[in-house]
Amino acid sequence: MEFPVRCFTCGSVIGHLYEPYKASVADKKPEATLDELGVDRYCCRRMFMSHVDIVPNVLRYPRV
């Protein structure tokens, strides 16, 4: 599943922050990265912390 454009709970736009989050989380802790990006709400932070990128796994299977 791709990263959602909006937070499911509050509706804030967070989709544009996912690529910088992914790039920065390799160097730092996720909490520090979210603080730098300005993601303050718990519901929005949950969207980043709990996201699992399964697109590469799905693309392995041919379409029927």
C-alpha cells in the first residue's frame, strides 16, 4: 500500500513528507526525524511509524 496523502484521523496533509522521512530516518531515530519535519500530532506520527511499504512485494506477482 502506498503512503496516504492525508492522516486518517485528523485529515492533515502529510503525503509530501514521506520521501524526506524515508531519506532521513536511515541516519537518525524516527522520533527525531518527525520532530524536524514538524509532525507534532500523535495521529500523524502514527501514520509514519506504522507504515509498511508492500509495493515491491506486490509488484513481484504478475497481473492475471
